[in-house]
Amino acid sequence: MWLLPPSIYGPSRWLVLAVLLLAGCGNAPTGADHPSPSSRADSSGAATSSSPQAGAEPLFAVLEPGGDLTQMRNDVVAIVRVNGTARARAGFKSRRLPQVGEGLTLPQPEGRVAAGRVYFADGTGVVRSLSPEGAVGEVARFPLATSQQALSFAVSPDGSRLMGAVLTFPPAAGSVGQAAASPPSEGYSLELFNAAAAGSVVTAQRKSWPASIRIPADLQSIVGWSSSSALASVDTRPVTQYRTEGRQIFGHVAEVDPAGKPGLMVGGSDCQPWTVLRDETVLCDEGGSQKVSVRSRGGDVLFQLPVAPDIQYVNLTLSPDGSRVAYVEALSRKVFVVARDGARAELPAGFQPQGWLTSTTLIGVAGQGSGNMALVRLGSPRRVVDLGFKGFFVGVV
């Protein structure tokens, strides 16, 4: 079932729900290609690898089986070719998601890409790396002690440093009713860490909030690493009542120093990012998913999407050169790519963008988010290439 942010629930909410129910009954777009899916990791969790494929096609990392971030508990990481076959794979212990009476947890993905590898965290807080050749190595151990803790982490572009955050949620209530009747006895707490690759993990900051503060306004989540700084959502929302509609960052993003102190607010104080590139070019909305723009690190608007009262943008993602934005219109469920010069191309219905392999090739999920991973190349924008497996896009390796 589709669940939409509160801003979508208005006078036209029943029309929205009707459109979504009809869309959910549709089949995959016609004309899709269906390569054979790659084999899964073996039951021991050991990495598997096959010989490199000639050519300049990019490799990308995925987590499997994917799904919406609010329910995502992956147990396989893979480095994949553009034909959907795996060059390297590894299994790992899936995480547990904290239980909250208010709704659904908003975690960060278990994987990041850096230095030609994919880094992935298991359910015990151990971060490992997987290379395209299939080599797996332990990188860091962040302390996860209970099921009410969630880890977010990022890796520097050269792979030498990591920063992590362990957010501890209040004790779980048995039900929403119990949560309302009996407020938690403990509040949220947060611990930030620094680590050198394959070195020790060092606490940078500890903070806790009293139980009387139901959801603190200054929780932090580590969301990435630009060419110059670790990045954190400095007012991250830990819970939601709705699916994420493709969003992976839940709050304003700032550069943070090794002590976890926020600095420059990426894109400006009214920017709620969807994508932050290495140079901190950022895809923002201003809340409500209607005013969307591409901005510089300091907040200068480079270009913006049209603003109309009946259009809300979801599943937004910015191309790696900062020149194009892919999105889904929340009401019509139509999918488009718009360029900086205003040129717009419509993509097949049911395709949900997750990211870009190049500035002309999108990767996402078919079947209104319930199907296989798929590619759309802008040279043939109406053609979907089914990759033959379910997953979640992490990034280009």
C-alpha cells in the first residue's frame, strides 16, 4: 500500500489514493528487456566473484533484497555489471530496526561506496568492504548493543576514514496505544564515532535527551562524505508514518568536523536535500515536495523545477554532473527527467528512479517500486532494461 507524506493529504487525497491503487495493479512496461539475474551469495556468507568483463561499462553496488528504507533489512551486498550479473557478492547478518510507537523507523542504508569499493554494515555494527575482485575486509566495528539502536556511517572518498553515529531509541512499547498511555522511561541518546580504516573506533561525542522530549529536534545521522567533509543530517527525523517515496535524507544537511560539530549548511538553511554530490551541489526541496531546486554548496540556485499547486515531486535524484533531475509526480505517477535548460523527457510509467550510473543512464526499480531493478538510458527514454533481481542502489563503484 502506498503511504504519502502529510503534505499530499489534502482535498484531493481520495483521488491520489485511487490513482495509486490503479497504478499498483499495472504490469511492467512493455518493451522491457529481461537479462538473467545473477546468482545469490552462498549460505556461508562468503564473497563470490567472477572474472572482470571487458569494456568501459560502469560497475555499481546494490543491497539485496532492497525495498522501502523504513523496512529495509538487507543481507546481501553486490557489485554488479550493467547487464545485471554480479561481479562480486557477499552475504552479511541483517540488521534489526528499532521499534517505535509513533510509526516506522527512518534508518540510513547499510551500504556506501568509496575508493572503488562498497562498504557495508551488518547487524552487529561491523563495517566491511567488498572489492570488484571479491575481496572482503573488516574496516571498523561500531558498538551496537541492543535492538533499539540504529547505525549510520560514511566513508571518506579515499577510504581512509569513517564516521559513524549510533542512535539509541527509547525502549519499545508493545503497541501505539501503550506508547500513548505510558510514555517511555528513557529518552533518545546519540554517540558519534571516528575511525581509521582497519583501526580503532574512537568516541567523538555523546549526547542524551530526557524522556520528556518525545522526539529531539537536533538528532544527527551520518549521511555521506563530500570531497572535503563528512556530512550529517543535523535535525534528522527518526520516525515516520509513511513510506519514504525515495528519500534517503531526513532533515537539513551540514558539514561536520571530527567532533561532530556542524558547520556550513549545505544548500542553505531552507534546503532539505535529496541528493548531495561530491562537490556539494545539492538537490533540495523546501518542504512539501513542491519547491525543488538544484543549488550550489553555498545555496545559490542553479536551476529549479516548475512550481504548480497540483504538482508534488517524489523519488527525486540528481545526475552526477548536476545537469538533470529525475522525478515522479506524486499524483499522476508520471516519471520525467528535466534538464537545466528546461528540456524534459517522459520515462516509462511504473519506473521509480533511485540514482544515476552516468549522467545519461538512470537506475531504479520497476513495477511502482515492487519490481526488479532496472535501467533507463536517456537515448531511449521509453525503454526499460530489467536487470533481473530486486535490490537497492548504493552507488557507482
